[in-house]
Amino acid sequence: MQVPAPFEYERASTVDDALALLERLGPEARLIAGGHSLLPMMKLRLAAPEHLIDINDLQDLDYIREEDGEVHIGALTRHRELLESELLAERFPIIRDAEKVIADPLVRNRGTIGGALCQADPSEDLGAVCAALKASAVIVGSGGERIVPMTDFHKGPYETAVSDGEMLIEVRLPLHDHAGSAYEKVERRAGDWAVAAAGAALWMDGGTIADAGIGLSAVGAPDMRSARAEDALRGQRPSEELFAEAGRFASEDCNPTTDQRGSVEYKRHLAQELTTRAVRRAAERALS
């Protein structure tokens, strides 16, 4: 039986309370909500925080609302709420695409968007989704609040821009008219981590792609995106040739490793094919 190392448990009642606990307990304290990423690592002794701060009482961080030309999502919003939100399904269908293939109902009922992003697992889905949507993260600490673009939020595997004594409180998604988005994923079994996954978001100006976002998961892409694929799409009219070109650039931009899920060559092939499919479906949605 696998058991975690000993730890102390605290329960925060407000954001200010959580920040005060983080400051008092120091860098060996970790926040926990759903716990589906952190607790398995603790059981395997891959993580051994001395203190866990439970933030499940912070219900003011559980929301999805449209505000000032953006959709704001509280960090404690559960996967199930993201899946069921009609606002997100209408404006960002990529989120529902991704949530349908994240884990299982038990995990989706407890896991949160904040926990998923802060865990920064290189095979995690919502990081690629947020990269494609050009999201930003609202981080708060004793020094106040700061807004970080998603390209700067992920520093590397299991590392984010959230420093000691800080916490992620909100994700912001910019709204655009005439937009479309989609997510494609290959997994070994339903609900598993991705072998490879790609998300695409397109913003149209008439029949031309005004801007694009390409997010990649599990293939070692810098910042979980393909900048060259985005550049190739920008200013062009949708076509099968263009979709294929974006896929080729995504494949070249990633840096996968061989593991039990597949070889480097296989993952590059998936990055190319899944990006092509995601861009095609995003274009169809944007133009419908």
C-alpha cells in the first residue's frame, strides 16, 4: 500500500486566509482542492509537502461569467462545470471537446481548472486549451495581483509562474466574434493522459484568418504551443493545404520523447495529424 509522507493539514476560509497560511507556512506548503494530481504524486513520494492547505471553502473562486470582453473562470471551477457550461460551449467549444476526454466523472466532479493548470503536467489538456485560446492567468499574493499571459504561465514541466506565497485565482479568455475552436486527442484508453493532443482557435475577419492559436499537449512543445503554425495561418484563407501546413509546422515545433505511450516519430505524426484536424474543425465552426 502506498502512503504519503507525513504532513500537516490546514483549511482556508478565504483567499486572504489562504495567502496568510502560505506566507506563514513557507515554501513547503501546497494548496489542494480536488487533489487528483497532487495526491497520487504524494503517494508515490514524488511530492512531499509538509503542509496541505485545503481551499475547498473558497466558493467565491467558483464561477464562469462574461465580463469586459472576456470570460472569467474562477480557479476553483470544477471540470464538470466547464463541461456543462453553455456559455463556454457557445464561445469556446474547444473546452467542451477537451473536457469530454479528461479522466472520468469522479475526477471531473472534483478536479478544478486551477489545480490542472498549476500542476503543469506536460500531458495535461487544459494547458494546451488555454494556450490555444490565448488565455491569461490572474495570480495574487501579498504584493497584490498580477496578470500573466498563458505563454508565460507555464515555465516547464510541473513549473509555473506562481511563486511561493502566491495563488492562481482566475483564468481569463478573450472573446472574439466570428471565432471557432476545437480539440483533438489520442489516448491509450478513455480518460487517460494524452499520447498527443492539439487544440486550435481561429478568429476570422470575413473569409480570412485574422489570428490563430495552436496548443499542443504531451509532445514537448515550447509554452505548449506552435508559434510557427500560428504564423502560417494568420492572414490566410482556410484551405486543406493551409491546414496541412499548420500540421507540419506543429510537428516540427514539438520535441517529444519516446516512452511507454509511443516513439518520437509516432508522437510527431500525431502532432501533425491532430493539429490538421483541429484547425479544420475550428475553421468549420468559425465559418458556420
